[in-house]
Amino acid sequence: MTRGTTVTGGRPATTGVIPGRWALSVGNPGTQPPAGFQWTPLSDLARLESGHTPSRRVLEYWNGDIPWIGIRDATEHHGRRIHSTRESITEAGIRNSSARLLPADTVCLSRTASVGYVVTAAVPMATSQDFVNWVCGPGLVARYLHYLLMAEQDSIRRFAHGTTHQTVYFPEAKAFWVCIPPLSEQRAIAEVLGGLDDKIEVNDRTRCSGVDLLRTLFRGLSAPALAQVAEGDPLPIGWRLDRLESVLGVLETGSRPRGGVSGYSEGVPSLGAESVLGLARYDFSKTKYVPLQYFKEMRRGIVQDRDVLLYKDGGRPGEFEPHVSLLGEGFPFPQFCINEHVYRLRAAAPLSQEFLFFWLSSDPVLEEMRRRGTGVAIPGLNSTAVKDLPIALPPNGVIEKFSAVAEPLVSLALKSSKESRALAQLRDALLPKLLTGALRVHDAESLVVEEAV
């Protein structure tokens, strides 16, 4: 059933063919579909919509009630239903720009800058021009399309063109073909995979609730001390201000083999700056590896239980956006290391790793890191600047009391994230098999039950 003419305008669909890996292609690939599946133009099943950015010079277009999906929302929520966004726009922003209010269940694919990230709108939303968006008709289950695009992320990146910035242009997006089963099987596959993602979302809520509670407790405990960093206010009685160097037992970066890590697809995982997102939050899609022998000979950068990891350098020229993480042993690998773009920090007694993490990830201290960040081409925080960061130390016993509460909640957050990673690995293993008919739904359900047990 044709869903109407695409409203993106511009050039017509390309007539070329670029086969994907499993169930997506630019143009009709002409390959034999699995039994019960068929190749169909995606435009026959869903309406393609573009996005737009209202003028940032007009304040009345921004900070409204309409969630607006940008690239950072997609990279941070890849593979998820997205309920809220970093930025929002107003009705006036919609009326006075090419932005469109898209319905809930619109499937959004990032097409430029960071190509191939997939989110589905949980509520009506708009997107930037960095996305191609599909509003599914009655012949296509939105969640099934969501998973199909996730599985074909590498193919989508191959569909992109450009020397400076890779982009999937609209002529290619208009020419997408998908290989899909009947509607009933789409729903069944989406339910199996969705069940795993629903559990991951529950785990994430558990993690976030614990972390939010600890942040609230920490702010209540150290608000006057943090105000001293932000405003220069006097410290509370019994507190003292010092340099971070005075309470650190370890401050080091990692390393990587000469020639880089691009040639290694296995070995010991090595986390880079792009992976560090927060407490128990990492982007493992970017994980690189170092050879086992290299790892055995490393003298620094080997991650241990409860290490605090700090984003050292990288990102956009002229901008430094620090991130701090706290990692638990065995999550998600039995052993791993960091590269030269990440700091590993261990506190000296009596300071605990939990207190160190929440201090470094507090807003005033992060702002201080931004201020101290240097470098134009590759902005970052050198070791001298890290050592010189302020830290306010409370009276005896305060750290121990905070850590006694924080330790079990941090352990729960790490456990939830570890389980989510295992579920995501199972989902990613099932995805191509279900989308190609190599595994049928009832067999996949058995595997999910076994994993749950």
C-alpha cells in the first residue's frame, strides 16, 4: 500500500543499487528472499519525512513543549524509544521553519555526522535535518523497522557519501528497499526483541534511580563545599579545601600499540574517551582491542574494580566536554584497559572511590574542568590541570558514612548495566537471524527464556 508521496522534496530516488547485508538495500538487490519474506520499497510501506532546525537567533522558537531530536540524542539513546530530548522547540518554531511535528512511533535514522543511529519517538517529536524519519503505515510494524535499521547500521554507513562529512542523501533514502515477513511475524519478532529491550530499559531506570538518589545525597552533604568551588563561598566548619593531587594514589592514562588498534578485532578491550559517558554508562559500539601480549606488557592503564575514569581529550575543536565514570570489576569484560585519551584515578585512603566520583561529576567541578581544558585542534585536560583541581574534604567520618550508603547502590547500578549489556548482546545476536528467517520466533523465544533463567 503506497503511503503517499514523500514530502522531503529535492531530487528523486536514485536508480542505482547498493545491497545491504541482510534486509536493507538501496534499490532492489534482486536477491532471493527467505521463504515467506519479500523485498518491498520502503516508501510503499512508510512515509519518509525530513527534519529541520528552527533559527537559533529567534528565542521564541526554542525551549517549548515539543521535543526536538538532535544527533546527541540519537547517539546517547541508540536502539531505544526516546521519551525526552536535550532540546525542545515551540509551536512557533514549527510554524516558521521546515521542522515537522512527527507522530509517536516515528522511526528516526541519523543520516549525517554520526550516521546510522536509530531511535523511535515515544511521543510526538520533531527532528533536526540530520535525520531521515519514517512514519509507518498499516503494512509495517514500526518497532520491526526500528530493529531492521539497527541490524543494518554498517550497511547504512556504506550508503553514505562525502569526503569531509559522510551523509546518507535523500535520493538513497527514497530508494530504500526492505526484506520483510508478513505482518504477524513482524509483530512476533518485534515482541521478542522488544522484550529484551524492555528489560534493558527497566535496568536503566534502576541504575538511574540509584545514581540520582546518590547525587541528591551528595549535593545535600557537600552543597556548601561545592558552592565554594563555584562562587568562592566560605567552607563549612570542619571542611578543608585541597588540590586533587593530595588525595590521589593513582593518576594515569593508558596506551595503545604503535600503529593504532584498527587492525585488531579481538584481544583485550581498550576503552577510549568516546566510550566514557557516566556511572556504568559506556558506548561499547566503539570498543577497540589490543593484542593479549601487548596487554600483558602494559605497565599502566589496566582497569581495576571501582576505577574512576575521566575523559582526557578529544571532541570538537575548541570545545572540551568532560565525562566521568565509575566502573565495576568484570563489567562487561573480565579484563580490559584504557587508551591514552582516558585517565584512570584511584583515591588514597580515607577518600573513597564513590566520594571521588560524585565530587568530580558534580556540576561546579565539571565546569572547572571545562575552564581548564586546553587545546584548539584536540581540546583536553592535561595531568597538571587534573592534579590542580580543587577538592573539599569533609570532617572525619563523613566520607565513611556516605560510602556506606553509596557502595551498595553503586553495586546495584553496575550489576544492572552488566545485565543490560548481556541482554543487548543476545538481542544483537538474534537480530540478523530473525530478520533473515534463519531463526524462527519460537526458537528465539526459547533462547530468551534460557538466558533469563
